[in-house]
Amino acid sequence: MFIFHVAPLFNCEILIYGSFIPTLMPDEKLARAIRSRKRREILQMLCRKEKMSVHEIADELDMTESSASKHLKLLYDLGLVEFEMKPPEKFYFLKIDEIKEMFEIYNVVAEKMA
């Protein structure tokens, strides 16, 4: 797959097929990852349980496996989670252990804001 750069004005790369891939700075990736409540819940579950299958995540969050997979794919693309295949399941786990510490602080701050 060939990727070529467009003018910096657009802040993205374009695949030859026309799909856009945002080129985000690390802090922007983190902000995008935790923007969604469901993604925050997924990350916090992975902080507690180490590895979880798409099926387990979907069940626990009362969402479809398709929806859970989309959130997990974005978290993977942003570099926060990894996965391992154990057919027929795909198991996700945190790529960055410090996410656990980040959520401890995040939860304290959110509580104080309430």
C-alpha cells in the first residue's frame, strides 16, 4: 500500500484508495481515545482484567460485538491496545501500562468536578 503526503494544511495522509488517515500528535491520540465514554469504559475494564475478548467486552458493556470491535479497532489504531488471536476469539490488552495510573488520576479529577 502506497501512502503519499498532502499539504500540511490538511493534517492527514491519503491512501492511494482515497481513505484518510489522520496524523495526530500523541496527546491528540490520547484525547481521541478517551473522548468516548464507551472507549473509556473499555480501557478501564482492560486495566482491571488484563485481557478480554471482544465478546466479553460487548457483554459487559451491553453493546453489540460489532460496536465493541469498532471501538477496539480505533484504540488499536491509536496505539493504546494490542490483541492476540486465539480462534475463534480475539483478545485485547493494554499496550501501555501507565494507562492504569492515568485513569486513577482521571477518576479523582472527574469526581472533584461533580
